[in-house]
Amino acid sequence: VYGTPNYLPIDEKHKLNPENFYGYTKLEIEQTLNWFSKLRNINYASLRYFNAAGYDLDGDIKGKESNPQNLLPIVMEVADGTRKKMCVYGDNYETKDGSCIRDYIHVSDLADAHILAMDYINKGKNLTVNLGSDKGYSVFEVLKEAEKVTEQKINFDVVGRRSGDPAIVYASSKLAEELIGWKAKYSDLRTILMTMWKVYKP
């Protein structure tokens, strides 16, 4: 819902300016929930995920994503041999290694946030908060760490940038910590990749 960040980390006071249809639909849903809450006196939680990733820590859920469009499952498909190689969209961004930086949040952290959010809205208040890890990893950092975790070579080609891709995006989740006592516990890159590789490993 934020679009290209005007400042980092992005907090909930940041201007709402979605730059693609996906983000537009998210903002429309938030606005509809807000109206519905006013009209029907029903509380809601709007949890603004950043990049959800990983598999549950207990290993109970093992379904792989079908035709993934996001970086981490694509990396896993290269590691397990489903794909021969992948594309890195641009290596000339104004970042430490030229590749985009994104905020990845483990699904187990997100699950915890849902429970805390339900408790919060049951007390009679609406909730809109970011759920992120308060830091970002570059594409090349992801590839290097994935090679360590999987012990496989991650083959890639650098291609042109995608339209609308900001160089750096990561969230501040201070408001979530303040309001519902939530903070990411499992969203370091190694934990995310290890839980994924347990599912993808041939």
C-alpha cells in the first residue's frame, strides 16, 4: 500500500501510494473494512505483511507454492533442480551490492501476529500495523545464504530492472510491538531458508 518509500524504515504514518494493481486492491480492502466497521460496528485488523516467507517451524505444512513469482521459492526451485537458473532483475541499484533489498517475514511470526491481533480487536478496537523484520536483505545476500543452506549452486542471469521496483523496502514494526506486543522472532534469513529447504530438498 505504500509504493516507493519516501523514507526508511516505512512506518504506518507513511503516505499510502500503491504503484501496482495488487497494492491498489490491498488499500481498497482496507478502506472497505474501515467503512464496514463504521456502518456495522465490527472491529477489524489490517495486518500489512511485507514479504512473507519460510515454512512452519514444526514442519507440518509441506505444500510447495505452484508457479511462484517471488524470490525465495524461485531460489528453492533452482536449488532443488526444478529450474536450471533464475533471473536477477537489476544489479545497478543504489545499494551495497547493486541488487534490491527487501524485508522478509517468517510465516510463523505472522501466525503469532494473527493471534495477538484477534485478542486486540476483541477488546473493541481496530488495528492497522506493519508486520516486518525491521531490516532488509539484498537479492545477492539471499543467493549467497541459500547456497550455504542448500549446499547447491544457485545459477542466475542478471537482466534488466522491472518497472516499479524500488531499490530498498523494509518496515518499522514498532507500532505492532507497542499495541499487541509483537516482534519478529524467526525472521532471520538463515531460519527462513532452512525451513524452506526442509520442504524443497530432494
